[in-house]
Amino acid sequence: MGELKKAVQFAQTGHPPDVVEIVDMETDPVGPGDVLLDVEAAAINPPHLLTLAGGYGVQPELPAVPGGEGIGMVVAVGDAVTDVKLGERVMIPLYSGGCWRQQIVVPAERVTVKFPPEGDPIQLSMIMANPPAAWQLLNTVVDLEPGDWVIQNAANSAVGNYLMQLASIYGFHTVNVVRREGLEDQIAEARGDICIVDGPDLGERVKAATNGADIKLAVDAVGGEATQHLADSLAEDGVIVSYGLLSGEPCSLSPKDIIFRNVRLQGMWTSKWLQGRGSTPESRAAVYDELRGYILDGRLSARIDATYPLAQIKEAVTHGMNQRDGKVIILPNA
Ligand SMILES: NC(=O)c1ccc[n+]([C@@H]2O[C@H](COP(=O)([O-])OP(=O)(O)OC[C@H]3O[C@@H](n4cnc5c(N)ncnc54)[C@H](OP(=O)(O)O)[C@@H]3O)[C@@H](O)[C@H]2O)c1
């Protein structure tokens, strides 16, 4: 029998804090091609909460361990493994079977992103989804040149922060739409140019704030009326890319914008990119190399509101669902 380690498990979907529980779980055997990881840090992100609630694009068979992204230290290596070494710090691969647990066994061939020992494990633990999402939003939807403007909503989210930081590296200007007052300093800290509160007159206020700049790209994490507000701010032929379901409402977009101004609405899902839609193993490795470099030199980071040990998973999940000032991180071996 393998060693018993603590893990979070959910046997049904529902209100996230009610469905998560701590269980003792036997660690899988380490096969010849596997590595065993001690999970150092794992973020609680909106998709994980949606999965617990039963509303995400891919739902696991239950019971399941939640958590889709994190960082782990290699503590055992299968006999046939040559590319991954004991003591290396690595990104936990996508769809590894849930990483809100103390230990996880993964096939070594799926370990594609490694980190130097000196990096901040909490910042590095978030590299899998949000930084490439920001990268994709800026690099794969429309052709942008230095000096171009981009508008985004939910700008104080982690993706929003990464997007502002990346845009500033690339020389793009950003209009950053938030849903509440008092976030100007946070937006400026993330090198965003303009911070503006959402509302039905967003288009007019954006035109005034940017001196009528032609905005080619709008990045929408919210949906509902917020989509139309972005459309009102966009130039003719502009593109809205929808990548989040935060309001839970269908994206609202007037046919007048679609027909007379050729405004287009499209989607973006990083999971598909990770599985090869619009990417190859080599191109993904190049993107992660770029992003890891920015995280290590401090140009890319997410705000952290709190860290929790595994034992406090219900409090952690509740915190993650509430309004907060950054990410909630689980430290399974703390
Ligand atoms: N498509 C993809 O591939 C992809 C990849 C990564 C992330 N995402 C999505 O990106 C979004 C942001 O993720 P994250 O991890 O960066 O989020 P996060 O850091 O947890 O922040 C959540 C953000 O959502 C805002 N928010 C919550 N409910 C809202 C509502 N009803 N209306 C407007 N704003 C609302 C919050 O604003 P307050 O601070 O005011 O509460 C906060 O800015 C999520 O929807 C996530 O699923 C999608």
C-alpha cells in the first residue's frame, strides 16, 4: 500500500465550500516513466470554482480532486525517466487529475515547463493558464503595433494584470475597465494606462480619456451588457474577444455594431491552445520561456490576497469566491 497523503476531494457538484472535503489518499505508484511531485503551491481560480459548481467546459468524473494548476518539486523519479531530475521544480501538467493535494504522480513526458530554484514558487505556480491567456489575447487575435490601444474589462483580475504588464512590455496602451471605484493605484501599479469604471456611457468616456484613439481590440471576461460597453468603445472593424463568463450572462452585442461597423465577437480558450489548437509543442515552449523570464525578472506578477494550508480548504474556497485583492493560493505541504 502506498503512503497516505492529504488531498481535497469533491464527490458532488454544488456550492464550492460545501462540496470540498479533506481525505487521506494513497499516492499512486511511481511507474518507470513517472515522477512523483510534492505540490508546493496551487491557485484557486474561477474555472476551478466553476468546476466545483458543475458549470465548467470540462467536468471530471466524480469523486475527483479539484485544482488545475500548480507547481511541484520532484521527490521521486521512475527508472526510465531521463529528462526530469530529482529536486527539480516543475509546472504540474494540464489534466493531471487535480492538484489540490500533497503529492501527485505525473508522466515525466508531460513535464514540459521547469523552473530554477531561486524563483518565487507562488508566482511561478500560476504560470499555466492566466499568463498564456494574456499572451494569446494580445498576440493571436488582431495584429497590434507598438502605440496601439487595447481595452479590457475585469482589468483588476489576474489575467487583467498580466495583460496590462505584457502590453506595457510590447508598447501597447491599455484602457482598463473595472466594476468598482478605487482601483486606480492597482491599475497604475500593473502599468495600465487608463482605469475606468464600467457603465452604459463607457464608450463616450473612453473616447474622451483616449482623445478618440482607434481601439482595435476589446478583451471581455464579463459578458452581458459589459460586452456592448466594450463594443461602444471599439473602432470600426474592431474585434471583441470573449474569454470569461464572469457575469454568467450571454454577451450582448447590437446588430448595428455587427452590420454597420463590422465589429466582430470571437472566443478564446487557453485549454484548447494547450492541447494544440493554434500551437505546437515548440511554440508553446517558446511562449512559456518568454513568460517564465518575465515572472523571474518581476515584470509579470499577480497580486496575492492570501495563502491557506490544505486543512483550511473550505475557508480558502470561500475566500476565493468573495471579492478580494488578488489570488488565493493553497500551500498543500505548508
Ligand atoms: N478563456 C480562457 O482560456 C481563460 C484563461 C484564464 C482565465 N480565464 C477567465 O478569465 C477570468 C479572470 O480570471 P482570473 O483568474 O484572472 O480572475 P481573478 O484574478 O480571480 O479575478 C476575478 C475578477 O473578476 C471580476 N468579477 C467577478 N465577477 C464579476 C462580474 N459579475 N462582473 C464583472 N467583474 C466581475 C472581479 O472584480 P472585483 O475585484 O470587483 O470583484 C475580479 O476582477 C475568469 O472568468 C476566468 O475563467 C479564461
